[in-house]
Amino acid sequence: TTGEPSAPSPGGPLPAPTTAFSPTSISERGEDSSGTSPPTSPDILKPFLWDKNHDSCCGNFSRPPWVAGQVQTFSPGPRCLIYSCCAPGEGTTAALPAGPAAPPATSHRPALSSVAVSPPLTSNLTTQDKASPPLTSNLTTQDKQTTTPALTTASNVSPATAPSTIGDNLTPSHDKYKGVSVSYTFDNGTFTATLNVKEDECKPPECEKQHHGLCPCEIKNITMSHPLCEPPFEYLLEVPPDPSQFQLIDCVKPEEADTSLCLHWKHKDPFNSEQFSSVAQCNKTKIEYAFACDVHSQHDNTDTFKLQYLQPRTNYTCSSQVFYNQQLLTSQNRTIETDFGEPEAPQDFSCSAINATEGKITWIPPQNYFDRLSLCYSSEPNCRALDKTQNEMDLHRLTPFTDYKVLLQACVTGRIVRSGNVACTFKTNATNPSKVRDLSASHNSENSIWVKCKAPDQINGLRGNFCLEVRIGNTVVQNYSESECRFLVTDLQYLTEYNFWQAPSVCSVSLPDNAKALIIFLVFLIIVTSIALLIKQLMNVEPIHADVLLETYKRKIADEGRLFLAEFQSIPRVFSKFSIKDARKSFNQNKNRYVDILPYDYNRVELSDINGDAGSNYINASYIDGFKEPRKYIAAQGPRDETVDDFWRMIWEQKATVIVMVTRCEEGNKNKCAEYWPSMEEGSRVYGDVTVEINEHKRCPDYIIQKLTVGNRKEKANGRAVTHIQFTSWPDHGVPEDPHLLLKLRRRVNAFSNFFSGPIVVHCSAGVGRTGTYIGIDAMLEGLEAENKVDVYGYVVKLRRQRCLMVQVEAQYILIHQALVEYNQFGETEVSLSELHPYLSNMKKRDPPSEPSPLEAEFQRLPSYRSWRTQHIGNQEENKSKNRNSNIIPYDFNRVALKHELETSKESEQDSDESSDDDSDSEEMSRYINASFVMSYWKPEVMIAAQGPLKETIGDFWQMVFQRKVKVIVMLTELKSGDQEACAQYWEEGKQTYGDVEVHMKDTNKSSAYTIRAFELRHSKRKDPRTVYQYQFNGWNGEELLAEPKELVLMIQNLKQKLPKKNSTEGNKHHRNVPLLIHCRDGSQQTGMFCALFNLLESADTEEVIDVFQAVKSLRRARPGMVPTFEQYQFLYDVIASTYPAQNGQVKKSKHPEDKVEFDNEVDKAKLDANCTSPPETLEKTPEGDTEAGGTKPTEGAEGPEHAANGPASPVLTQSA
């Protein structure tokens, strides 16, 4: 021990986090313990502190009497804790009155688990430089109870609690020692404890307040005394662990690093170390860990923090702290980047055989990031690394007639290698077998021999028969075909030399004398093995009767279409017995789009010869027989730029009047067909000697009809009318999902064809796949109508005999059957407007009265589609409360998924409308709302059918409106239906904020029929506002039919002006934007009626035909509960009939009386005239400046607004400035 206070090291030690300073009262001694008050000698006039662990007094003061029974503490060795307190007034002396010794005192040690306020998670308390100030802990004593003040800075810690004390005639000690604090600093492996007392009653001198050399996890009792305060206090110093023992590490597993992060505090065990065996151990339960990563946090005794379901390649900022005894010990910040995610699989992956030993693999590389491509196939032991920009590869040295499986991987290397895989299979073509083995010829009789051999080592195709040709000179005199290579050649002529050729084998046979004639044979054998290769055993497939067509289809499609596949694969792709010579001539090869799809010579379309032009009579086109009608069709490849003149020459010479085009000019960035007709801007073009003039261009959702006039400059004949129909709804890959589309196309084609026309010219790109499918549907429907049965298998075999590869893939073969089933089940339900009124009148008649009417029977044929698709998401427990009607749950395949967060990289509304990969939201990363995508008339555009928002889903509703760029909301319900809520009021006056979306109602106009509201939407992460219009139709109870549907029709005509106009140049591009959202109470009752009526009005205006059956059928496939009753179904017919009245067999398109309803503008009556009245002519000619953002100009012809023909539009609400 020393007589002077121990001064801190120069510059001060490193500060360390402070822990609670826990005083321990003397009252914790036993009942028999005794203690005396300090004597009143001058040496102890000041209050003082002593360390009971040390044998000598500290400073210049005498050691106070030792009190028996005190709590012992442990220390590595003798030390002196030099603490001293001055009397009030800094050093003044005050004698204590003489009196008896103070009675024994008791104290209550506070629980070590006292609650303390944790510092902010942003605290970053690590070992600092030596000049840093120490961290303090305020200890405040109060009556009977202590409170813990909140921390104000990173360096403050929660105070420990002081016990209640007992005193006789002296001032209670808790009044004198309140505000005591202790702090710890850490330096070179040990702590220094510093006592701090406020300037209240006593304050220790600056030189006598520190205790050095405290070891981590050491526990020490300290007693404080003052002559004016009784009794003394004992405080428990709990030294924290060594902060340098804690290290924050990344603990994520490599295979989870793309979507997870993991942080772990690794530490040497400071709690069980041998060097502290004589010291009270740190309490593990007092260590807590705090973690915060973005919006996720954790604070408990767990030293590991894990987050899942994160985005790959994303930075996450994390901070973490370690607390001991609820005080900050150390802190670290980390920025963690998640690993590369699994890349997308390559798209459009296809495999095909080039020939018997080569195959071609094509693909489109993924759009997202990847390192490399790797291609593997079954005969290669190792995979091949490919350039990441490569999109095709040829495989060589393959085995003929062998199945190959090809795997293509897009790989990315991060912590591990991840890959997006896609696979395909193909079979190499068959080729000639290898030579037969062990050829021999032997006698059988005087004029017959045996010719035998063994099968070849390699068949290289389907096994067939062995064939033998017997020739005399170059003339074949006998043919033999056997399943085994064993032939008995008979009836040989004497004195005749026979040659059997199979180079290089030569056999000679001498026969015995016969009638004194010596017969010598040189026998050469030829085995025509190509027959074994190419002869396939066709299946015996019976024609299907109409009564069992549906059952037969279901049986064959079962088990993944196994029976369909067997039928399809049994049909030869090419019939080699038909020669293909002309197409392969050198001067014709550049006229073929594909080298392996060539017309047979016997039925190719021959053009007239042009003098001196070799091959001028060739075009890649074939005559095709219909159902019992020879050469009804011409199947052709899509014209190339080099063959457009030839194509029009064929149209003229064959007197064709209808061209059916079953492709688009470009699909998937690949040229499929030249644009071989003039545009409306050009008017006409000349192709060689043929002139083509375009008279009309009409775009419909699934096809484009063009009326052309074709003439020949060398002939005096008048021009011929030719109709060109281009089907635009065939997807780039696969087949149309709805076979009804092809039935509709057939109706259009047959409407333009007549008995005196030439062949119907059908083409796609190659002229075999889609072309064969359309021809097969048309011919088989004729057979179904004529014979009440169909032979699809037999007809496809016939097609292949006339053009190779007709009906190219199994899906097309199945599609023909699907179209036949659709037609046989549902029949023709389309009706033109000119025939609607008499048609509807007949459909409503009951004959006999006891039977249902034809219209009722038509409704009963409608499929319900109940539970035809899964509804897992809407039925999850956490989503059930978001549904108004438990029977109306959206299907998973077309539900509207809400993104949790919009991308911040797109700053304006001019975002691309084309669908992209980020639109396909994963189920885990999207929120649920009761809403479904519903197909609109202008496919592939869609509408949204939604239930009326609940109060708790209003925010989700507006998020959906913003994310899907809705332009018009149609509300078909009141807020209440009786006493029940039908829809929460999701708008208010002024501005409302829902998450990141601010909704501001700008204007309102009311009429007796409907109300128009204008909203301005702003997003916190986007610059430009959006305008959304709401049309609320008044007074429609979902269980009742409208008495005056005219108002609803007028509202539809009005709101159509707010929707973006269809652009004819866009074709059938998919859009992620959904301009129209319709809702009622449950999203099905009134919503189904509205959607059906909306689509039917579009069809009537565009094509002058309607198909109520197909319109309702499409809606039922999209959402449960759509148009459920016959009354609603009949109502749709009646509304269309009243909207388009007939007069003398013609549709009367007179204007409706002008709507004179006065509107009441609730927001700004001064704007009434400007906002609510718009004459029909101004609505027809919308200025460019008023076009909605993201919309396009109306196209010519049928694409433009149609409302003028049907009466003036209702007053509209124009966008406020």
C-alpha cells in the first residue's frame, strides 16, 4: 500500500463502457454482526471510502474500524483503492458530537437484474484513443425506490439503483450520496474505475477517485462513509468483460448467401477462464446483443442474427452492439452485400436434329446477370463452356437415330456457383444402316437359290424389313421383302446371268446341268436397307364419333397426353417415296426459307415459266386436299424478300381470293415472313407484272383484315378482289390457349370464300406447323358436320403425304382435337348485329312450352369452371380477413399481386409499358389483394375485377391503382347495402396518404345516374403525378337487373374517352398497365355484368358481331361468380339489342337523345361547364395534347372512337389544370 493516491497514467487510459455501480448496504450483514461509527478524531473529520480488501489505509486517513460479517471480495493481490470525500464546504472541519456508537445497520443489496434503459442502437462504443473521456454511469439514490434516467448520449449508461438506508440522528445517507456514478476505462487488459460525486453534500478530491488494475469480470465491494451520514454504504463494482474479446463475424451459409444474411458475435470465453478462478465470474445472462439491419432488428441474449428472404446482390447496412448488465460494451457497423442470386434460365431453348449426326441448339441468353453459359449433352462426359453472348450451337459427330438430352445452364459464381437450368431432348435423324454381314448364296434347286445374311451392326433407324432386288441387266425382275435376311430366289431362267449387287461383296453359284444346259450365276446381293429405315408402322386409329368426342379427348389427354404422343410420333415426318428434286436444284435453293422443309415434286405448285429463267416455275408451296375436296388449299412458306413477286404471281395464276396468314412478320426478334403487301399510306405496289392495291385495313383483337385488288399488267382482265386475313394471336411459342380463337378465324375466312374462288392460300413461316393446324381444323370440322365423326389421325397422315411436317408438333395435333371438342360442345354462338333481333326473338321461344328455350339451353351449356384452378393464396389464414365473400376468392394464376416496394430507378410515368420479368412477382415477395386480371376485348390487354375495399385494405387498393397505372376506376356499388358495408369509402376531401402514395381528390361531378371524381396520385419515389378518374354508378343493387341500362351504356361510352387509344403499330404486345379497374361489393356480381357488357359493346362497334356466350365463358375462367344467373345472361342480349336497334333488316345507328342531366360540381361549381359538357364532335376529335400519359393516338378505321354512331357521349369531367 501507498500513502499517496494512485494517479492515472499520463494521457489517461482508454475509456471503456461503464456498468452499473451497485452499492451494497451494511444491512446485509448477519444479525450478530456489529459496527461502530468512525471516531471523531481530526484524522477522520472528512467522509472517506475504503477498500475492505486491502490491509492498509488509503491516503492520509486512518482505516475505519473493520466491521465483522462484511461481504468478502476477491482480488488477484493487495491493492489500495484510494477514495476520499471532503466535508461540506470542501475541506472544512466539523466535529461530530460525542455519543454512543451507532447501532448496527442493515442494508439491502439491489438485485443484479434491475432494469436499465438501453442506449440507442446507433451507439458505437468501441475502444477509443487514450485521450478520449471516460464513460460515466450516474447513480442516483431516492426514497425507497430508484428510477433509471434515459440515456442522452452514446457515452451515457443507465444508473444503478441505490438501496434504502437506516440512520439515527444523522442525515439519511441517501440524501448525501445521490448522484454518485462510476465509470470504467480499459487499457492494456485492465480496467480503471472512477467515482464521481455531484457537488451536493460531498465531493472527493480529484486525486483520490480512481482505482486501477481491475480485471475483466472482477467483482469488488466498496464502502463509502461520511461523518454527517450514517450508516456507511457498500457498493458492488461489477467489472464488465474485455470488449476486445468480442468480434462480429459473417456467419451466413454459402448456399443461403443470396437471400439471407447472418451476423454472429464471436468471443473468447471470458466467463470460465482459468486466470479468473479466484474472481467472481461474469454472469453470462447479463450479456445482451442488439442487431439492426435496415428495418429489421433484434435485441435479446442471442448472439446470432439471421435475416431471410432478401434480394440478391443488394447492400444491407447493419449495426450491432454488445451490452453487459444492460450497458453498452462494444459496437460495430457492417455493410453486407447478398450474394448473386440464381440467374434466369435461358429462354426459347430448343433442340432439333439437322441430320443423322448433327443437331442444332438455339436459345436466348438470360436478361439478368450471369457469368457464363455451360452446355451438356448425354454423350459428352464433360460440359462445354460457351460465350455468354452465344445463342446457338451445332453438335457434331452424334449417333444416328438416338435420343439426346441437352442441358443448358446460365451460371454465376459468388460464394458458390448458382445456375438457371433448362433442358430439352431431340432425336437425330435416321440414316442408312451399316452393311449386312456374312453374305452368302447357296443352291436350293436347279433354278432357285438361297440368299442369306446377318443383320447390320447399326440399324440407324426403326427396324423394318430386308429387301432384295433381282436384276437382269438394269431391269428389276423380282422384289423380295422379308423380316429376316433369308430369301429364296426362284424361277430363275437358264442361260441367263443374274446380278445381285451389294458392293464389294461378290458371290458365285454354279447350278447342276439341266437339259444339257449349264447355268452359271454371278450372284451379287443388294439389300435395300433404306426401306428398313423409313417404313414406320402406322397405327390403326379409329375415327371418333361426335357423341364420344369429349370422352375420347379426356382419355387421350390423361397421363400427360401419352396416347396423343404415341399417335403423333407414329406418323412419319417425311414420306421419302415422294421425290424432292426440284426444290433442291441449285437455282431454287435460295427460294426456300428452311433447308429441310421442301415441297414434294408430285404436288408442288408450278408457276408459269419465264423465258430464259431457270427455276422460274418454282415456289415453295404445295397443293393440299380438303375434306373430300381435292386441292382446296395451297400450303406455302411465308414469302421471303426474294420470293414476294413469285408469291403474287401464284395468287394471280391460281385465282386465289383468300390468303390466310398465321404468323406475324417478326416474332421474338426473328424474321418470320416478308411484309408482302402495300401499306395504307402507299396505296399500291407493283410486284413484277402483278399490281396490288390496298382498299381497306381493319384491325380486330385477334386478326387484321385487308381488302386488296390484284391485277396483271400483261393481261386485260379486270382486277380481282383478294381478302388478306392475318391471325395475330398465335403466341411466339406454343399454341393459342383458347381454341375458340381458331374457330372464329375459320368463320371469318369462310365468310370471304366462295365456290368460284381458287384454292385458299394458307401460310405461316415454314408453311407446315400452324398452316397444317389451321387446315386440319377446317377440314375436320367439315367432316364433323357432314358425317358426325372425325378421323384426325388419318387426315394428318394424308397432310404429311402432301407436304412434309404438316402439323409439326404434338401440341398442334392436340389443338385440332381441342377445337373439335369446343365446336361440338358449344356450337356457333356468334351473331351479327343485323341478325340479332330476329335471332334473339327465336332464341327466347319455347317450343314446346314445357321445354327450355334455346337461349336457356345455351346458358345451361356454359361451363361453371368452379374450382378449375387453385386459390391457395386467397385462402391462406393471414389473407382470409381481406376477403368480403369467402366464395369469391381470386385464382392464383391471374390474381393481382402487389409489390412491396416500387423500383426507385424509374423516375417518371414514361416507364416502359411492355411486360418484363420484374412483373412476374413471386408469391413470397408480393402482398395479397382480392382482385383478378380479366381479359378485355382488345387482347392481350386486361382489366382488373376487384372487390370493394375494406377499411384495412384501402392502402392496398390505392397501391394497386398506382402500380398498375389504372386510368379509370368504375365503382358499381353504394357504400352500404342495407345495414351491411358494401364498400369502404376509399376517398376523402383533400389529400390522403397511403404508404408512399398520396391521393388528392381534385374534382367531383354528380348526376342522377353516376358520379365522376378526379384524383391526382403522387408517389414519394416518382416525380410526375397521375390523374385517375372514378365513375361511380348510382343505385345498382347487385341482385337486381337495371331498369334503365341506357345510363350504364352512356357511362361506358363516356369513360372510354379516358382510356388510352389502341395503337395499330403495337400489334399484340403485352402491357403491364391495366387502364381500367372495376369493382362492386364482391368483385363479381355487378362487375361481371359490366365487364361482359364492356367487351360486347367493343365487339359490336369494331366487328358488328357479338358472342355473349364466349364473353361470359371467358369471364368465368378468370374469376368465380361472374354472370351466375340466366336473368343476367339474357339481360346482356337485351342491352345490346336495345343499343343497336334494327330497321328493315339493317342496324340503326341513330344517335341517342342528348343527355340533359344537370351536374352538381361539389368541389368547384364554377368549373361545371368546362368540365361536364362536351359535344360529340369534340369527343371524336380528341386533341393530341389531351391524350392520357402512356396512351396513343387512335388508329384509322375501326380503331377510332365509335360513340358518335351510337349517340353522344355523356358529359365528361376534364382534367383540372
